[in-house]
Amino acid sequence: MTLKYVYGCKHMVNSLSSGESEAKEKEQRRVEFSFLFLTVRTKRFNGVFDRLGAFRLSRYASWLSLTIVPIVAGVGLFLFFGNLIALLWNPAIGEIAREAGLGAILPFPGLNPYLPFLYGWFALVVAIVVHEGAHGIAARSLGLEVKSSGLLFFLIIPIGAFVDVDEEQIKKAKARVSSRVLAAGVGTNVVVAAVCLIGVLVICSGLTPVINGVYISSVTEGLPAEVAGLLPEDVFVTVDGVAINRIEDLNATVGNKTAGDTVQVVVARGDLWQENYSAVVGLTEVDNRTIMGVGVVNLLTEERLNNYVTVTPAKLPMYLVVPALAPGLVPFSNSYASFYTSPLGSQWVVFANTLFWLWFLNVNLAIFNALPIYPLDGGRIFNIALKSALPGENREKLIFRITAAVTITVALVILLTIIIPFIPSFL
């Protein structure tokens, strides 16, 4: 038997062969097609696993991975249980999740509206390959056989990878061997994620704000601002000679005027906001407020950048927020990237987004697989730990019950965090 890993969610593939010849024929099959899924299997990477597994560092890395798994599992349990409690106590959170839609739960770019297609698929495939490759390297470094490896496709789209480690050898191996093989994927994902996050922070630390101030997000048709030639994406520089750094400055200046008055406005526009445009703008009154007819946003480019690159333990969850959900937090989001320049040139946005999504999907893959849910990596390691901690002849039933209870509990919590936001839709 072999253990097949697909997208970090490992499923045991139990097959009964009618004879030895049929089993051999199945093992030799390189391409398998089942409904819309294509599996490509090869032994070409076995040599890579052998060579990398021969390094002494691989053995040390597997120990490091084993220490990482319970920490990541604890983080995952904290996040899921915390999310469930928040949903039960604060209906507004459920409303936000409901507005995001079921698609936001899916891990596949293109189906999840918040995962960019190109960045998302690239990062997802890399995370899976890293995860599975780590299993293969750890297995060979500890003397276990890797039968084959390969990719799983949905039609022609790669959606997973797997490494077939000899399941019988895993079962017979000592606990410290089998658990290190299982932990390797999570540990390596965490290391890759950490390196990528550091890369994102290094890139953002080198950014320079192009402009700061009050950004015009919209101009109301027919009102004085449009008549005077103000445009969306303009940035206020001065109003009547007063520097406009925040919306409060704009309100204070305009608030002293009455309908029918005019103000001298200077805005920045054009490429990198290097062009100044000056105009006299009349004021009008709407709902007892003196306005010129623009929607505005505080850019706060320096504050946002400093907030992002200043890392503290309390702010770590911020780096799990995807740019599309909170563009104001992320300097390289589509909404704010144009307000910064970098020594890397215009491609800095590509580098930052690539590294961010590699961080995001690697760390999420690690968290999910570290959870004590059987047959995920964390669930199997938990089961092995129970066998080591509970010696005795009649332990199997107890171990099975504990493993099943923990698996069902954690899986139920995850399921509830998905279902609860949508319950009001059916009432």
C-alpha cells in the first residue's frame, strides 16, 4: 500500500488486487485518468530524493519539522476555535463572511474571488510541490522507500502533487522515524513561508511614497468640482494656499465657506502625480453641508507603509489578510501600489505579490495539514504520539477512540465556521 498526498489533504488509497500480476500492472501505470482528473506518475524524481536525502542536513531538518508541527497545529486550533467563538458572539462577522460568499472558502484561484489567478495558481503549485518533495526527501534520509511521485491535474490544470512513500514501512518504522517523515511537509512549508514573508517585508522596506495627502476617489457629475475640471485620482495639494494633508484639513478649509463662495484648488495628477493643476472651484450646499462635490480618501502612504513593515507579534495576523479584502493595509495592493516607487523599478509589485502569495498559501497549507485531523499529517502524528504515550496490549481501541474524537471535534469546528454565517439565509 502507498500513501497518496494531494494538496496537503492526504487520503489513504486502499485498493484490493485480485492477484500479484494485477498489482504490478497497476504500479507500472504512469498515467491514470479518472473522470475529469488526470494522474501522472513517475520515478524520475526518486534520484533527486536520494541525493537530497543523503545530506545530513535533511535529518536535522526533519527534527526541526517535528518541533514545528505542534506549534503550527496550536496556531491553527486557536484560529479556528477563535473564529467560531467570534461568529457566535458577533453576528456582524458572520455578515461579512456571508457577503464574501462561499467562493471565499475555496482554496482554488479562479473559484475564490479573492485569490488572483496567476499568482494564486503559481503559489499553490509551488506550495504543494514543496510539501510533497519534503516528504520524499525525509523518507529517503531516514531509509524509507519512495515508490514514485507525480502530479494531479483537473483537465489540464495542475491542482496537486503526491509522493508515494511505502505505507508498510511507515507503519513498521519507529515513531521518531515515521513522525519525522509526516512532519517534513508542514515544516518545509513553514520555512518557505517565513522566507517569503521576509522577502515581502524587505521589498516594502525599500519603498518610497510618491505622494501623500487627500485622494479624490470620485467626482459627482454636475457639481462644481466636475465643472472646474477636477478628476478622480487627483490628489489635493492646497486649497486657498492651505496645505491639505488629511481630510480634516480639507473640511476645516471648506467648512469656513458658504454656498456660492469659491476656493483656489491645486491638485497633483498625471504620471506619478508630477503635474499640478490649478482651478477655481465654486461651492454648493447639500444637506446643510458646504461641498465642492468630490469623494475623498486619506492616502496616509507613509503611515500605511510604516505600519506594514513594522513587525510585532500582535500584528502577525495582518499578514494573513489578502490584499483584495483590505487594500488599505497592503502597500502592494491594486489600490495603493501606484503610490510607491522602488529601487527594483516598476516590477516591484510583481515580486511583492509573488512572494506574498507564496507566503500565504504555504503557511495556510501548513496550518491545515498540521491540524490533528486523521488522515492529515497532524492527525497521523497525533495518532503515533498516542501509541508511544499509551503502552499496553489493549490500547488500540482507546487510541482509536481518542483519535476519532479529536478528529470529529476539530472537523466539526471547521464545518461550523463555514456553515454558521449562511444560516440566516435559510431562515
